Amino acid sequence: MNQTDGLLSCLTYIIRLHFCRAQKELIEKEQREDSLKHRQRIVHRDDVLDQIRDKEQQKISERNAFFEEGIRLDEEARLRRLKLDEVKRKKLGELR
């Protein structure tokens, strides 16, 4: 083996070393970027799920308020009917 072959093999080794290092850095960078994107997707998903839960809770509250209003109106109507029935009974009693 002459000096040129040794120098070439040394240069080849150095080039491979630099290439491997660059490849490793690139892989690590891609992994960091993938990890960041994954975390961002999770945050986005959680935000969307929170919005869905909030909308559902709002609809439940509106529905409950609607039914409570209906119940209140029914009770008011029942009380008016009772009063009216009482007035009718009084009038009929006075007419007899």
C-alpha cells in the first residue's frame, strides 16, 4: 500500500464520518420537527374537543332553560285556571 492509497482511505473515512454526522443531524432535526408537529396536532385536537364540549353544554343549558320556561308557563296557566274556577264557583254560588 502506498502513501496515496493510505491518504485516499483516510479521506474516505473522514468523508464518511462527516456524511454520517450530517445524516444523524438531519434525522434528529426531522424527529424534532415531527415531535413538534405531533404536539401541535394534539393541542389543536384538544382545542376542537373543548369547543365541541362547550357547544354541547351550551345546547344542554338552552334546552333546559326552554323546558323550565315551559314548565313555568304551564304552572302559571294552571294557577290562572284555578283562580278562574274559583271565581266561577263564587258566581254560581251567588246566583243560587
